[in-house]
Amino acid sequence: MAEKKEAVRTVRFHITRYNPEKDRAPYVKVYDVPVREGMTVLDGLHYIRENLDASLAWRYSCRMGVCGSCGMLLNGRPTLACNTQILHVAGTDLTVGPLPNFHVVRDLVPDLASMFDKHRAIRPFIVRADAAEIDDPEGEFYQTPEELEAYLQFTYCIKCGCCMAACPTLATDTRYLGPMPLAAAQRYNTDTRDGGRRERNQVTGSAHGAFRCHYAGECSRVCPKGVDPAKAIQHLKRQLVLDYLHLARRRKPCAKLHGPGQGKRLENIPAAPPKTV
Amino acid sequence: MRETKYWTWHMAAGVVILFLLGLHMLIMHTGGITHLFAPAGGASVSKENSLYRDGRLFFTVGYIVLLGVALYHGLYGLRTILFEVTLKPAVEKALSVILLILGLGLFGLGTWAAIAAHAIAVAGTRG
């Protein structure tokens, strides 16, 4: 069994606290946390709750940068607490706050409902005329590697809200759709199986849609998954203009290739290895 | 899609401004040396040189087009900035109408001035 590592140094956590039921305004409370090598900010918060202050609130789930629950402001940068090691970002002090551009539920817990409302508005799913296929899919749709590559990176978005927190436009214009929903719109618009671009254009091309983006690029800089929402928004703008000028290539959603069991089977596929568990 | 239309024309207006404003700068700042559209010599803004340009239809049309695109580009930009401070939808609508009226008013005034200058210059040429 591996030995528990000794604490390398003590880091002072400056945490923004706020309980809307009790406090009139947010305030900063300081905690000293003994930090070991490899310890994440999320581990540090757990240490505080278990040893120093049980009233501290934050949101987390998977602890491995997949669920997008633990987005928070660390030393002024929106990022995930679970995949940020304390010793990588802090010397003797670390400031921890809730994601900006969102209402605060309590302490480090932002209310992400506004983001998901906007996300829902852009219809973030495959839209097709053949509704029966959507409700009860029973075929395959051919897509080339290039067609997949066109939108693949945007599928890596985990909806953590870091891009929304970093967006300077969203800081002043709360009705602006923001990087995450706009990148999601581009992801589905680019998908060859989808036929809902014109519907989405009504939302993405609105007064608080893609054209409000100043291309500051902060969304792409802070994304913990390496997604480039700023690029998606620029592509979205181009597509909107081409659609308006009727210069966009007309594209129908790709047709169903074949039904189940009707496809051409590849020969000489080796059998799966025997189960080991 | 209405905003897409506005934004597309905003970009197009920017390109036109780049060309017409470039021409304007060229004439204003090099006219004294190159005599480009300033045949009377001296400064480009002298009365004789101004009347020479005002009397040409190309310039009158150019002034009106530049005024139109500059007003559209500028007022749309102003509207965008104001929209970013999160106004109520009714305020946004009222603001759009006010800016439209302001733009049309200034465009009408400028167009009248350009046509009047053209008429004066043409009358002066005929003696």
C-alpha cells in the first residue's frame, strides 16, 4: 500500500462565501490547507469541509473532469476544481470564487439554469424531417471521417460553464446566448445527419446571438476540454451570412444507409477474445 | 434572421467606407502635391478646389453614398454597444426607432447639402 505523502506546504485558500438567506453581500474567508503533491483544488475544498468549516458549499460529482460540475474561479481563471492541482496554480495563496456571469446559489455554487435555458433554445439535438427515425431509430447514417472531424471537437463540451464565465460580452449583456450554446448550435448545424440549421438560425441570428461576439477568445482559452467555441461562433456567423445571401450550399440531411441487419458485413473479422471476467 | 441582415450590411458598409474614405483621405492630404481633383493648386480644401469637386456628379454621388454608409455603419455600431448593457426589449425597440429616425434625418440633411453644393458649383461654372 502506498504511503500517504507528506504536506509540501500550507496554502492559504481565500474563498468567496455567500449565503443569500443570511448574508447581504459576498465576503472572503481564509483557510489554511496543508497541501500534498498531486492534491487538487477539489481535494483542498474537501479538506476544509472535513476539518475546518463544514458549512462550505460547492458542487461536484465525477472528480475527473468529465461531468462539468465543479467549475469555479481559481486565481481569477474559470476552470474545473477537480483537474487543477493546487501546486500548479498557487504559491502561498489561492483565491477561489464562484463562476462569474451566473447568479450564486450559495458559496461556490453557481446557478447554471440561465445557461441551460439558452442551450435548450438552440435545439441541441439532431433535427430531421423523418420524425419516425428520430423516435425509433432503426438505421445507420453514413458519415465520412472529414464530416465527423468538422464537428467532433465541439462534442467534447461538458457544459461546465467556464466559457460563459470568461465571456466579456456576457458580463454586460445577460441576454447574449454565450459561447456554449452557440458552439452547440454549430456542432449540430455541421452534423450531416441534421436538417435543423434554418430553425437554429432564428435563434443564433437574433439580436443577442452570434453577432454580439467580439471575438475576445477567452472562452477558447479557458475551456478545460480544449474546445474552441470562439472558432465555432465565427463559423456560425459566416454560415448565417451565407444563408441570408442564399449563397450557402443546399444540403439535405444524409439518408439512412440501410436497416438493421441489411448492411454489408465485412469478411474475416476475427472473433472476440474470450471473456476474462 | 433580421439581425443577420443588419450585420451583413454593416460589414458591407465597412468595406465601402474603406474605399471611399481612403479616396477622401488621398484627395485631402495629397491634393496640394499631386493636384488630384484639386486643379486650382494650393490646399485641397480651398474654395476653388472644393467648387471644382462639388460640380462633378461623381463627387456628389460619392458624398451621398459615403454619408449613407457611414451613418448606417456608425449608428448600427452604436445600437450594438447600447444593446450590450442589457436593456428591456421595449427599450431596445424604441432605441432602434430613434436611431433610425436620427439616421434618416441626418442623411436627408446631408443629401440636401451635397445637392445644394452641386447646384451652386454648376451655377458658378456657367457664370
